[in-house]
Amino acid sequence: MAKAMARHILVKTEAEAAALKKRIAAGEAFDVLARKYSTCPSGKRGGDLGEVRPGQMVRAIDQVIFKKELRTVHGPIKSQFGYHLVQVFFRE
């Protein structure tokens, strides 16, 4: 069965997610920003979602984790919870 390791930042607005993505692109640490801004409990772990299997996450996030380029910050991605930035480390 497929699995992946990913982290994410969850915020309320698309503008906030886009601003954080720019800060990451400028060199700020994803995990530091996740701890400070993410509204998801994973924020306390720097956004670390741990090992994820297909179907565990909402569909929009699942699609990124299992289909998009690795080590790239993807987003903002809208879900019923808000807007996500997602980075995938590896998948097998």
C-alpha cells in the first residue's frame, strides 16, 4: 500500500496561505512558520503529518500528497478546514 511523509500549514484565508508561501520561498523555515501560524494540531510538530496513506486526508490534500512533485511547497489548497500549504518529503 502507498504511503507518504508530508507536512502542512493550515490557515483561515487564501491570502494568509499565499503570504506564508512567499515567506518560505524567501528562506524562512516551514516548520517555524507552521508552529507559529498553523491552526491544525500538527502545527505544534512543525506541521508534520507523519506517515499518511491514501484516503486518510481530505481529497484535495490527498491529491497533492500522492500526485504532486516532491519537496515543493504546494498551495494554497482549499478544503473545508481552510487553506493549506503542503510539502511532501517522500512517497512509496
